[in-house]
Amino acid sequence: MSTIADYYDLTRIRPEVQTVLARINAMGPVFAARSKGIDADASFPVENYKDLAAEGFLTLTVPKDFGGHGFSLGEYAMVGAEIGKYCGATALTFNMHNSSMMWCRFMYELPHLTDEDRAAFAPLRERQFRRAVTEQGIYSQPISEAGQNWTSKPAQTQCRKVDGGWLINGFKKFASLAGYCDYYSIVCTEIFDGVEPRHEDTMIFVVPKEATGLIVQGTWDPLGMRGTNSRDLVLKDVFVSEDDLMMPRGIFIKTLPHWPHMMATLSPTYMGVAQGAYDFTVAYLRGEVEGQPAADRRMFATKRMAVAKMYARLANMRALWWQVFMEAQGFPSKAQVLRMYAAQYNVMEGVQEIAALAIRTCGGQSMLKSMPLERMYRDSRCGALMLPYTSEIMEDYLSVLTLYDMDELETSPGDEGGARASLWRGDAGTLKGLR
């Protein structure tokens, strides 16, 4: 199995981060051994989470002042990719939890917030950090809703003000960690009589798993990423108070325009899956796969050439991907955003190419469910479908931002489906339709 020295410049990585990455790789073989049963049963990686919690890795992006590691977005991304080498479902759900911590930290640190914003935000984020640090609480991040790109229209899940708080009603699709997390980060639209739902009325609340009116339903039997347990979440008159806000009004909805890299954090998982597929191929051809005959398959020129192609594709992907996450920041430049869109596209498409080439190179035996490559191949198919940055949306965003000036975006053709609501729009930092 590869090590971080095989693909990172270690002089650019803090010793504290290298220690965590090394520890993940030490834990990795145990995660990999569990992944077969998790995939077969579509069960949640409970034991993996216990191990991650015991190491303190549920608080990677929580500031040090609150007991966390204080990792940057890029440092966090490297950890997610290392987990993904061994178990894609663990890495993907790990990101759902950590994204809630990221929002609380990085959106608070944006320089344009007023003193009033920070005063309202501070106790809310402290509450979430305390839950993650002292309770080892696990967060889910269910945003998707059936039938629409969740950035193209205001969230269909809605809240209405009542005495002492709000009542939430709605539905979330693909709610990863459903039934296994401690808290759900619920994005919803506050509604008012006589006013059409608006993006600027987006709210985000933290709803505990035992909340009255919160229901997990349906089955989870997908092609890949079977261990994420992404069942449906139904909310019927779920009561929340001011204390349940994750962040004050008007801040979360600006994550996409102000901190767009935070919505690309699904890619570390797939960067890891691609590396895992490559590592397996090398080990298989060298006759080093545990439980398999020690057959040396390196004499075949076609297989050697395929490995060279895999490495070249993988190195290309990782170089751009790492640059993107290491330079990630709030209020990025156009060049940084274009690189991020390109990295997202390359990883989500490249992981499929590498996994497919791995199976073709290793041969028919690699398609057996007793082999991890079969699972990696199925997992690799999922990334390109995930909102808000699907492969098709990335192609559109890259073309629009390169072919049109910023003041032409509103009139550029091709947005009939409304997916450009999440397109970065420059220093103004506004979403389409967000006043």
C-alpha cells in the first residue's frame, strides 16, 4: 500500500498533519478488512467511527481553542483521502460529519462578518464544537431533496416561526448517516405569509436524533457507497429554538459564493478510492495480495503499460487536486475557482477511469466480490452524481466562466435547468436570485 511520501511533498505538510495521516494508514488495513461486510450488508461502519472517535479525529477542523486539531481545509482533505483508500463509505460519511464543523469554523472566520454577526454566531458554533469534542457527537449533513438541484431553488423543507422557536416540515433524500448520527444539520427555508420562498430566507438548524417528529424511513440498497446508510429523513412539525441554530440568518446560504471550496469536499473520498484501486493493481500484479497465490504477473507488457497509464492519470489528478485544497480560502479568485471546478471534475471522472482500468488490467478474478476492487469500482461510479458539483454542472461552470465575462453571466445561454444558481459569481459573492 502506498504511503503519503509517494505522492506528497512532505516538506509542505506540518508534522502534526503527517502524524494523523500516518495513523490513518496504520488503521487502514482494519478498515479495509471491515469494508467487505459493510458493503455486502449495506451496514454503517460503526466500528470505524468508534476508532476515529478514539483517536480524536472527529474534530479535525475544530479550532484548537475548543479542543480540536485546527486543521485547514487542505489538511482535512488529505485525511479524508487517506481514509478513502481503505473504505470509501467511511470516508464519505466522515466528510458529512466534518462539513458541519467546517461551516461553523470557516464561515465564522470570514472577514466581512460584522461584530453583530460574530456575537450571534459565537455561542452557536461553540455549542456544536463542544458536542463534537466532549460528547464525540456525530453530525449528519442532509441537504439534498428529491426532484431538484438544492441550489437552484430555495430548500423545499420549510420552517415557520412559532412561540419560542420554529416548526420544521419537509423531506431530505440521501441523508447519509441516517439513524446512526447524533445530530442532523437541517437546511430549510423560513416561510412567511404572502411571500414566495426565497434563498435569502435559508436557515440551518441542528436537530438531535431523538427530536419528536423526526423520522428515518425507507431502505438503502444502492450500487455503491453502500455503507453510508443514506436513507430518507422526514420532518413533521419538528420544533427548534434559537439555541438550535447552527449559524445566524443569512450566513449559510453564502457558503457557495463566499467559500465554494467547502462544497467540493466529497472529492477527497474519491481521490482515496482512486489511489486504493491503483495500489491494489500494483499489489495484484506483484503477487502480493493477501490470500491470493503469489503469482508474478509483471511479465505481460500490456499490464505494465496499463499501470503506467493509471499512474500518469492518478498523478495528474492529485497534483491539481492538492493545489486546489492547499490554496482554498474564503473569497477566492476566479483562477482559484476555475481550478477547483476542474479538480472536482477530474477526480470524479478520473476515479471511474482508474477503477475500470484496474479491473481490466487485473482480469476476471478482480470482478469477484471477494476482491476489494469490485467494491471500489462500484463506489467510483457515485461521485460524478453528487450535488452541487456533478460532472455535468462542472462542465457547464468551466465553460461559462472561461467564455463569458463576469457581467455576461446572467445572460449567457444554457441555464434552462437552473443549475447555475450555485455558480460562483465573483467578488460580489451572490447567488443567482439571492438579493
